[in-house]
Amino acid sequence: MELKDLPKCPVETTLKLLSNKWKVLIIRDLLTGTKRFGELKKSLGTITQKVLTTNLRDMEDNGLVARKVYAQIPPKVEYTLTDIGYSLAVVLDGMAEWGSGYKEYLKILTKQSK
């Protein structure tokens, strides 16, 4: 992605780069360290191989993920967050905090309606 392709609004830029739930969940899983394709697929559950591949390639093109291929048989490929990818940890932390707060809010509403 080039600078000219990005929206003027920084929030919109972030949303464009994280564009779907899978990218956010891939980042979540890679925040704990390097993973192989199969590990990511297993941890994400219902994601298809095609969707995972497409999202990883897009994230690599955008500089969020680095892909390392080992010259061996069977092929071994590892994915790691780049420094800019790791910087999204604060975004995911904020989302986690907000999500927890929202769950608490719903619990309070549920108790009040009884």
C-alpha cells in the first residue's frame, strides 16, 4: 500500500488495514510470537485455508507481517509480526478492554431488568 492510497483520517487508515475480523485475530495470535500456517489455521478455527492465505498475503504486502520460508521438504513457512505490526498491540488491548467493559455493562442491564 502506498501513502497516496490511504485515507486522510487516521481512524479510517487503521480500519482499512485491519479491514476484517480475521486480520485482527491473526494479529492477536501473532502477538505471542512466530507461528506456522497450520498453527494459525488451527487457532482461528473456522477460517478457510484460502481466506487465511489471502489475509496473510495482504498483511505482508502492508508491512504488518513478515513471512519466512525455509528451503526444506516439506516446506516450512513462518509468520511473524513486524515492528509496525507489533505496534497494533495497543489497539487490540484497547479493544479487549472495551469488550470487557461492554460485557459488564450488559450484565448490569440484565440484572436491572429482572
